[in-house]
Amino acid sequence: MDAQSFLAALTPAVTDADARERFLADPKAVLAAAGLDLPEWFTVTAREGDAAELTITVPALLDPDADLSEEQLAAVFGGCCDCDA
């Protein structure tokens, strides 16, 4: 999803009361429906305020020598696939 698509997904939440209610209730689902597929561990929250802002909290650094979990590997790989197909 590019920046223009991201903004297009957010616009209804600014212009339509029902879309705003849906976005505030479950922003990750609204973004997923618009094509932004985020990993399970990625949390998205939305709140009302006077200005639009995007805050990203970066998780703690991972030990570069540690093995990645199955979930982390899936996120890096881009999800599961059936390689035998």
C-alpha cells in the first residue's frame, strides 16, 4: 500500500460518521480491508484529536544472533505459502 492508498483509506473516517466509528473501533481491520496487511503482532490504535498524526512505537531491538520465532519468520517471509504446489 502506498501513501496515497493509505490516505484514501483514512479519508472516510474524517468525512463520514459511520466510517469514523468503524475506524475508531477497529483501525487495523479498516486498514486491512484497504490492502494494508500488517502482521498479527503489530498493534494499531486510533483516537480522536485536534490534529491528524501518525505515531509509530518501535519495539525493542532484537538480538541479531538469536533465532527468529515462527511468527517473525513469517513476517519477514511475507506469510505462508505452499511451496509444494
